[in-house]
Amino acid sequence: MKILSVNAGSSSLKFTLFELPEKKELINGTFEKIGIGNSFYTLKINGEKIRREVDLTDHGVAVKYLMDELINNKIISSLDEIDGIGHRVVQGGALYNKTVLVDEKVIKDIEDLADLAPLHNKAHVIGIKAFIEALPNTPNTVVFDTAFHQTMEEDKFLYPIPYELYEKYNIRKYGFHGTSHRFITNSISEYLNRMDLKIISCHIGNGSSITAIKNGKVIDTSMGLTPLAGVMMGTRCGDIDPSIIPFIMKKENLNADQISDLLNKKSGLLGISGVSSDSRDIEDGLNNGNKRCMLAQKMCVKTIVNYIAMYNNLLNGADVICFTAGIGENSILTREMIAESLSSLGIKIDKERNNVRGKFALISSDDSKIPMYVVPTNEELMIAIDTYNLIK
Ligand code: AMP
């Protein structure tokens, strides 16, 4: 079966076409700057990269180009060969704890949940509708970032604010990166041949979240009502004293959108270093003696270490710690600094084993109390597998 995995943003559309059950990637690509001018798309087929500048007035036009490319490159000979389309959706609220087939109610629910993820959910619906229009007979599924976290219990997902606000507005922790944490759980459980693992899954990328998992179920996770909470990230602040928000608003005369922008887009590694949100630039900076880059790196590591230690306690001792996503898979320095700060838990990194990027690998020494692994994530494949399982 050929399954398309789609991630639609407000002005972008990323896709990967898989052959399943072989898990073979046939083509992937990204359409960018949709509806905002200077639009273009890039494709990767058999290791070859193609870039074309075209006028992408809306998502429907991008889908049309995508279908033409699939046929012109002889990936498919007719659109009927696409057996299913899986869409990433950021916010499924408390309504969805698993992947579902798209129908009118599902679309309305995603729209209604836009209050909790305004930029993302609205864009996802535009993407879903564009594919339904282009391929009216092909089943679509939605895979929610929040679904895997729905096993959290009330004492973990509630905030200590008046209970009525939870009842009135559903203010609670939802958690994100669920598709990635589920992929990591499946990969490490399969590798160690154990389904009863206590896992601390560290998805550390531009956005980062740490999740505690027991017997395949999420116990707690670091992101919250929105992906702003938890550890310090590329441009997001993570957990801070909430009083800082009204304080800055008053002092800097900012409205709600402006303070949200400051905490989401100008904080984290970027805010502290003043240099970049990209961990490679931060590493370059600290290697060249930039003190603010060193400070940003140390602060970021500290917040990750705090969550790992807290979740180790919550799990009453983890069996395994996994690192994934851009930084988790590639930053040797970040993993080393995290492990060194966890020595009180008997964690020991093996520097030679840790000298690895983007590959599944054991990185702790044999006498480490908790083994640590790099486990590359693949959210697109997880979305395609879910879709395949639902429609086969
Ligand atoms: P993601 O959001 O998962 O795509 O991750 C993006 C982050 O991964 C950025 O901060 C990148 O700097 C970081 N990253 C990617 N490759 C490397 C690398 N080789 N070394 C350090 N950080 C990396």
C-alpha cells in the first residue's frame, strides 16, 4: 500500500510517501511560503534533491503540484494508487486518544479545538480539505500530537488554579510530540524485547519535551496546555514563574499577543544567547568562548536534567533513557552534559559510544545504573503506519 504522511502548516505543507508494510520511503518534500509570495517546493527522490519556484496561492495548488510530481516522476501511474493519507494534527484535546478516520465530525472537532492551538489546527484543516478535494475517494486519517498523552491521570494533568477554569475552558496539560514519544516507546521496547519498560523519552529539538512512560502508557510529560511549557527550547522559554508575564506586560506595555510572541519566539536559547536558536550555532559560540552561548547551553541542560530526575523519581527508577530529535540525536555535547549532571543517579556516559549522530546507539557505559540510547524518531512513518493499520 502507498500511504502519504502529511504535515500542513499555515504556509507550508510537508509530505512523505511510504510503501507499507515495507516502511519504504518513496519520496518526500516540502511546499513553502504558500499564499505569501516567493513560494517554492523541494522534493527528495532517491537521494536527489529538486527545487522548483512556483506560485502557490493556496494549499489546494500545492496538492495539485504534488500529485503532478508523483505522476511525472513515475512514483505512481494514477492517483488511485494512493491508498490513504495520514495528517498530523497538533491538538486533539481530551476528545481523541488515538488515530481516527476523517469525517465531518472530526473536522469540526479539530476546528473547535483551534482555541487551544490557533495557528496549527486551522492550518491542518485547510490541508485535510485540500486533499479531500483532490482525492475524494481516498481515506484520510488524523494522528494527534496529544493522543499518546491521554493516559495521564488527573493529578498529573491539572494545574493548581481554580477547578472551575478547567471545567469551563478545559485548561489542563495535554502534552505534545506524542507521535514521536510513541515511536520511541515502540522502537526501544522492540529492541529490548520488553513491553513493561519504564522509559524517559527525551525529544530534544527546536521544540523539546520529556515524557515518562510506564508499560507503554504516558504517566507525565513536560509540555502543557500548549507547547510553551516544560524545558527551555530554541525560542521558547519553557517553565517560568507565571508572575513574570504580567510584570513584563506592564513594564513593556505589551498586550497578550505580544507577550505570547516574546515567550514563544524570542526566548529560550535565542533569548539567552542573543545569537541563535539553533543548537549548532550555540555550540560554535561556546567553542569560541562566547559566554552567553555557554550560559544558554548550561541553562537548557539544567532544565532537561531536572525533568529527567523528576521523572526517574515518578517512575520509581527508569529502565532506560532515550534521546531523540535534532539535538537529542545529534548533539554529542548536550547528551554528555546531561549525563554528567545525572551522576548522582549512577548514570555514566561512554564517550566513545556517545560519539554518534542520527543513529540508533547505546551511549551509556555497561555499569551505568540506567542505560541511555539514541533512538532516531520518525513521526512521518508513525503517521503512515497508523493510517495503514486503520485502513488495511
Ligand atoms: P528538530 O526540531 O528536531 O528538527 O531539531 C532542530 C535542532 O537540532 C536545532 O537546534 C539544530 O541545531 C539541532 N541539530 C541538528 N543537527 C545537529 C548537530 N549535528 N549538532 C547539534 N545540534 C544539531
